[in-house]
Amino acid sequence: MKSSMRTHDGRVALITGAGQGIGQAIALAFAGRGARVIATDLEPPHETARKIGPEAFALQLDVTREEDWRSVAGDTRCFAASSCDTGWVAEIRWPRTWTRTF
């Protein structure tokens, strides 16, 4: 995905619910703006990652399970933006912040 508005170059965006619908659209939009996307869903959203390209990751994440968040944190360490398919986008820098945010 390419866009003339590369406002997210150098950032990593973790998108939940990226397997279909709004979550997938958000993942594609972030990628189009230059972000490296970590697409997550209850099952790894490989189709979304394929649409974005080889720089995207598809990971399993059940947002209700703390151990899933810990697993994703171990895989990614730090990301600049997170989008939950519930209508918000937040700047998140460190895993410790997740507990307060989610």
C-alpha cells in the first residue's frame, strides 16, 4: 500500500480486529500512510497482511486475555499507535501503559 501522504513513516501501528471490516480498513489506511502494521485478530489476519505487503505482520490476539497482550508485547516491544476496532486511536509507547489504557 502506497500513499502520497506518508505521515506515519518510521512508526509501527498495532491494529486489533484487523481480519475484516473496519479493523482491516484501518490497517490498510495506516499502511498507506507509511506505518509498519502489526495486524491482529482472534485468528492471525494473514489476508490483511498479504494485502499490505511483506512488511506487515499477522498475529493472534484476543484483547480480553492479558497473556495474549504479553505475547504481542514480547514480539513487538514498542509501537507508536494502536487502534482498537472500537473507535479510538491512542499513542502507546510502553507495555506498562496498556494496563491503564485498556
